Amino acid sequence: SASSSQGIHTLLEAEKEASKIVTQAREYRVKRLNNARTDAAAEIATIQERKNRELAEIQKKSVDQEELTQRIQKDTDERMNVIRQEFEQKKQLAVQKLVEAVTTVESSA
């Protein structure tokens, strides 16, 4: 009877130890999962921050490119207006000189 009581006691101790090991393993697994989630969230935040910076750079370049295009267009328009004005101012003089050249007879006597 003492030996069976000792055997039961040993089994109960073994069961307690096994339960304790299972609980520790469960806690360790939960801790690892939480750490993995935290690490993943930090990595996601880092990647998101980098991508946001890249997007901001692309948007800035796009705005800079658009401003440059507008400036070039404005400059081109201004130069074309100057050329048109000069053409209009000198057109009559050119026509007049052509008419004079055609109508003037030089005598080579």
C-alpha cells in the first residue's frame, strides 16, 4: 500500500511537472508570437516610412518638372511675341524696299 501510494504520488508529481512544462511552453510560444508581431509592425512602419519618402520625392520631382515646363512655355511664348512684333514692324519696310528695288531703274550711261 505504501508502495502504491508512493507510485501515485510520483505520478501526481510527474503530472504537475508536465503541466508546468506545457504552461511554460505555451507562455514561451505566446511571447514569441507577440515579439514577432512587434517586430513585424516595426518593420512595416519602417518600410511604410521609406515608401512615403520615395513618394514625396517623386511628387516633388513631378511638381518641379511641371513648373519647369510652364516656365519654358512662358519663355517661348514671350519670345514668339517679340518675333511677331518685330516682323510686323519690319514687314512694311521690307515690302517698301522690294517695291523700290523692282521699280527703280538705274541707268548705266
